[in-house]
Amino acid sequence: MKRLFLFLINNRCINQFWILIGKDNFVKKYQSNWAKLKYDESKSTQENVGFSHNKETQEAIDSVHKQLQASYLEHSNGNQVLDIGCGTGLYLVDFPDSAVLTGTDLSQELLKKAKNVVPKAKLLEGDFLSLNFDSNFDFIFSISVIEYVPPSKLNRLSQKVKLMLNAEGIVFIQYPHATTNEHLYYSDLSYVHYSPRKMEKAFVNSGFDIVSHVHSFDGRTLSGIKKDDKTYDPEKEKSFRNGAILIARKK
Ligand SMILES: C[S@@+](CC[C@H](N)C(=O)[O-])C[C@H]1O[C@@H](n2cnc3c(N)ncnc32)[C@H](O)[C@@H]1O
């Protein structure tokens, strides 16, 4: 019954209508609710945010950690760092001691764990789009979160990132990019695969220069393309290996 209900409210035809009238969040609400997540103590901090430790997932995750660290050292002009959707704080540990860390997340339970993982970080519970921050940042990043931002809010997100960055600040976004035509039609609003072209447009239109836009696992450039036909795990839509990293600088 629940499956039928979800199929009726979330499919590529009707989703165009929800997006058009700005109600795509309504569909998402019925499917993933991070705010109400119950932390499972029998699992690791990584499993609780949805990622296993199997070899292929771990390799892809390790590669994102490395790229995040390198990107901060290479591009950031300052030490004020914000993690949008920090979950259990697993990526906030990637920064040098001199960095001043802030994390935001919808889930109180995940943030409680993040406090143990990165005790020095300031952690704020709530939706990044509606949170108020005391000051601006030099480096804003987000890993595996954009898929939970509905299409009608993507531009709001890029605009808010711009607002919260200092001059020439950097944004680093890892997201599961579109690999099929179905994704381009938003066949599943509970887990959106944005096209690399759409992501670039959102940030360029909000006042960013693209620094780089590559496949997060093998480094191929994805700049300007609609979807990536070469996928590592075509059977597994939500594989961490089928992701992109967009790095952009505020103009
Ligand atoms: C798959 S988890 C990733 C957590 C962490 N970035 C990581 O990779 O370990 C997605 C996280 O995004 C958070 N999230 C989703 N939408 C958000 C929003 N609008 N504002 C803040 N956090 C959000 C969820 O609460 C969840 O913890």
C-alpha cells in the first residue's frame, strides 16, 4: 500500500508538476526524514549516515577525503570552514588545527555523535537554507547532501552559499550526478541525481567561477555535460562511486 502511494506521488511525470508548483519538498517529506533519524549504536558513524565499509565504497570515500583536504589547502584564502549536512562529522576531521569549524545538520542524533568526533566544532541543528549564522566563511563544503535538496530549492542553496562566503570564498560540493535519462526527468525526488550542467548553472548564475568539476572517483572532467554514461556501478544507482565534485570560487 505504502509502495503504491509512493509510486503515485513520486514518478517522473508527476514530479514535473510538483517541481513547477514548488511542492517537490512534499514528496521528499514522505520518504526520507533525517530530522527523525534514530541513531543505531550497533553500527559505525559512517554506516549511520548511510555508507557501508565495503571495499568499493570505502575507496571512493577515501578519495573524497583526500580531494577535500587538497582543495582546502590549495584554494582557501582563510580558515573559517562550514560543512552543510555534516552528519556525524566525518569530514570535519580533515582540516588542520588552525581551521575554525562549523557543521550544520537536520539530525540532532547525528550531531550528538559529531560532537564526540570533532569536539572543537560548532554544531548547529537545522536546515542550512533557514539557519542564521553569526559570521561568514572562507570554505563551505557539502558531501552527499545535495541529493536531498529538491530541485525547486537548488538555486536558493547556491545563493545562500554565496551569501555566507567571504570574498573569493570556495565551495566544494560532492554529489551523485545524473547517469541516466530518468535522472534528468527527476524520477525520484527522495534522492535527486542532478546533471553536472544543472549544478554548474546554479552556481554560475549565483555568482561563482567554476574552479573544477570532475568525477569524484576517477577525476574525469564532467564540466558542462548532462549525464555521465560511464558509471562504475550501473546496477547500484546510489553507489558512492558514481559521484562528482564541483569546486567553485565566489566572484
Ligand atoms: C548521507 S548524509 C551525509 C552526512 C555527511 N556529509 C557524510 O558524508 O558523512 C546526508 C546528511 O545531510 C543532512 N541534510 C540533508 N538536508 C539538509 C539541509 N537542508 N540542511 C542541513 N543538513 C541537511 C542530513 O541530515 C544528513 O545527515
